[in-house]
Amino acid sequence: MDQPVDMPDITRDDGTQHPRTTPLFILGTEPKHPIAEVLGAGAWQSAGTFRFWPADERWEWSDEVAQIHGYAPGTVQPTTELLLSHKHPEDREQVANTIARTVETGEPFCSRHRIIDTRGRTHHVLVVGDDMRDEQARVVGTCGYYVDLTDTLAEDRRRLLDGALPELYTARAAVEQAKGVLMLVYGVTADQALRVLVWRAQETGVELRGFATQLLTELAALDASLVELRTRFDHLLLTVHERM
């Protein structure tokens, strides 16, 4: 039987422990073809996981998210103040407001903005979040992914991508339509939208065209205002593979 991969318990200042939460991953469900295998050496830095407990504004980063910010794994404890210090000056207020809304309402932390890492390099990131629940199914925070959308793929990686996934470049209707949806919802370019689709398909071990088709099928059932659409689409993007 598959066993959950738990995040480590973290003790509060008063000596009590935070409640254990549902794990992001279950042993045996890891993708068969990780991002690094598709995009080439070093591409493991392109996406990572995070968790956020709004009650006490506690954050947990995977090693990949720390790396996106310019930190070596295990060398930094993320805080809201640290997160905001890395935001591009033009995006900082928007992200601060998003975090404040998450703390106030409990809705998942989702955003598209720019990060300035410890070396002064700018990264365009997409944060896709969903509800994080405890063993009693109560919402205790938000968990999800940071995806680095920065256009830094070298030509050799592009050739590798062409060879590994030739169907991406045949302009099949479902993939192209799904790209258009992501471009509208997240405000990203066509190339960035394709990268997000590839990431989710590879992360879940699902064939890309089938993933796009299922996403479009379930998109038709979304009934939300413009304000709610982003949060609901985040949930759909992160869970659509479970119904295939």
C-alpha cells in the first residue's frame, strides 16, 4: 500500500505542534518522466512545492523553490517578510495584498509575479495553489507549486524538447485551446502556457493531449465570477488528472 510522504512536524513557540496535514505527494505516484528529463540538465529548478499556514503565516518551501529564490537547499527559513523582499518592486504590493487576502479569507495563495533572486536576477513565476486540509478534511492552509516561467531555455534544451515531445509542435486542437485558456486566466505568453501544460502532464504521468482534452471538458462546468475564476481554475489544473 502506498504510504504518504509527510512534511516534518514543526513545533510552535509554545511547545505545541502544528496539526499534520494531507501530504502533497503519495509514494508511488511520482511522475515517470520528471521535468529535468524533459527539459534537460538543471531544469529541476523550474518548479517546486510550497505550503502556507495563514493562521500564523508559516511557510514551507521545497528545495526547488529555495533555489528559484537563489538559496541553497536548507539554508533559509521562509517568512512573509522574506517573500516580499524578493518581489519585484512593481509587484510587491500586489503580492502583499494577495497574501493578506489569503490570511483573511482562507482562499488559496495564487499569483503571477516577478521574483528577484539573491544574485539580482529576475524570475517570472506562476504560483498555483489549492486548499490544504488536515485529517478531518478541514482547510488549514494552501499548498501548491511555484513554476519559473523565465525564458531561459537554451537552444540545446529546445532541441531536446522537440525530440522528446514532437506532438507538442503539431498544433493539435486540444493543446492549442488549452494554451489559450491558460494565456487568458494567467496572463502568460503562448510559450509559457505550453510549459505549464507540459509540467502538469509530466508531473502527473498523463499524456499531454489527453490532459488538455480533459481540462477543456471540465472547464465548461466552471461557473464563477471573474474574481473566483482564477482560484477555481487553479484547483482544476491541479486535480484534473485524478479524473482521467
